[in-house]
Amino acid sequence: MSPRPDSTPAPPPSPSTPLQGGCLCGAVRYEITAEFITAGYCHCTRCQRRTGTGSSANGRVPRDGFRLLQGEEQLQAFEPGDGATKLFCTTCGSALFSGDPFSDEQVAVRLGGLDADPGIRPQWRQYLDFAAPWEPLEEHDGLEHHAGSRSS
């Protein structure tokens, strides 16, 4: 395991310096060639159950800055009915995206699937009213805090 890198963000992805990512088994690979629009943590119960953790770290990029390199046939969608579609790898189960990366205006990418620094740091936390009681959260962590969805 490598030591933790400096916390200063790397330059953002661009067409000349793309950022790649993928699932645990390597069947699904993708590339990002645009700056992230936003990034944050979701503490909703659905994200806790989907990830097996206290929150999900996500970043949004414009669809025209996202390209699936391989593994479209490995992607499976879970459609909860009252929320965004979740895509995962059918081989290893890695949670990869929310929404439809082929038609939505933005692609929500799981930051943990990236091969390198995304050039952005999380800016907000949402659904804090549902945060796991065992997860320590600092009230003054420098991020915007939202009891529910940050868009409401």
C-alpha cells in the first residue's frame, strides 16, 4: 500500500491529461476528460447500504467529459424507483455511477473508483439527518452541511 499523498488537489482532468477509473476486477474502465463540477458525501441510508460504509463519496462531471472505455456489458443497473439509477459491475459488484452515464447531462462517479486524484475535494455533505450513528462527523469540517438533499 502506498503512503497517503499530499492533500493538495492535482490539476483537474482534461482532454490532454485524462483521468481513468474502473471497478475492482478491471472489467469496467472509464475515462474523464473534463473538470469535476462538484463533489461531496451522501449519508443517506441507500448509499450506506449500497457501499457498506457510512457515506458515499461522489463527483459529477459533464457527460461529454466522460467515456466508457470497456465493460458496458458488465454494467447492471439498480433502479430504486424513487431515486437515481445505480450502476455496478456484475462481476465484482463495484458501485460505479449514479444515473445514466450515456444520456444524463452529468455523470455521478464514485470517487473511490478513480485511479488518481480527481483534482477536486468534497465540498458538501447531504442527508446528515440519516448519518450512521457510529460515523464520527465534525460539525466544523469546512464543508456545506445539508440535513436532506443539498438540492432541496
